[in-house]
Amino acid sequence: MNQPSAEQIKQELIEEHRTINVDFDDWAEPVYEWFEEYLATRGIKWSKEGGTTQSRDMTWSGFCSQGDGFGFGGEIVNKDFKKCVTEHKYPMLYKLIDDGGFVKMYWHGDNRNYRNSINVEAESFGQIHGEDHPLKDIWDVELDKEMERLEYDLDEDLESMCKMMYKKLEEEYDNLTSDEAVWESIVANDLNSITNDEGETAWVSA
């Protein structure tokens, strides 16, 4: 009976330990950190949940031919909107922020339909400058229009970011479960050995 070659044994070990690099929840931590930094450049803070043991607000699953995409909870507050939108398109929002007003948009990761889950909190110009200010009604009407438009714009932006993040997670998963990465971990953990029927152990090298 022919004995399996070293290459055949190596492949068997790789298949046996295929998920060695993704068996723990923290395998995706580098991707999470990358996404968190990316969100910061857009003025978005990734929300946390869970009380004293806080974790990032997100929901997703995958991969191996199926998955349900990626969703996350976040918020944009006050001056951070200036990283998210331009003054040319949202002049009243910029004015509200520059005048010291409060504005916030936030959403949760368990609701992928962002258009219906984006919450808005904002002061009016009447609250900031007084209800007797001659322009406060005009400013507030225009601000309301901008905030409604921003919900649509943000909805599309969030959907795009979620697709991008899911792709990054999938790429990281594929990389960590590749033959090369799995074999490196097998060797690093001294799992590259086989034992024959006589109880003799042989180490398989690269």
C-alpha cells in the first residue's frame, strides 16, 4: 500500500485546521480598527453597546457562499458634520453649527433600513437666537429641508460603507483561511506532525 507523500499529508493537515485562524472572535479586530479609523475621517463615531463591557454596535455574518451583509450603529454630532457634508450643499447646517447650535444624527446596527432608522436631534435657530429674531423662521424652514435631504444622502452613504466593510471582512477571512496562512499557523503551533499505526511521529516540513 502506497504511503501518502509529504505534500498530501500537508494538504490533509491544512484542511483539518482550515479555520485555525478564525476560530476566535478577535480575528477581525484589525478590520474593525481600520473601519473605525475610516469612519472618523467621515465624522462618524462607531457606537458602543453593552454597558460596562462595551462592544461595537454591529451585526453581520458570513462567509462561505452565504452571509447577511454588515450593519453598524453610529452617530454624527455638531462639528463632525463638517467632515461628512459640504457647506455648499448644507449651508444652514453649517450656520447652525457655527452659531453654537446642537445637532445630532444617530442610528443602530440592528436595523439595516437606515432611511427609516436614522434619528435626528437638533436645536432650532429660534432656540439659539430667540423666537423674536426676524430671520429665524426662514432659517428653520431651510434647515428642516436640509436635514430631511441629509437623511437620504446619509442612507446611501451608509449602505455604501456597509458593503465596503463586508468586502473587507470577507477578504480578511479568505486571507486567514488560505493555504499559506493556515500552514504558517500549523507550523507555529507545532501541529505539523503525523503519527503512523506503529505510534511513530514524523514532522512534515514546508
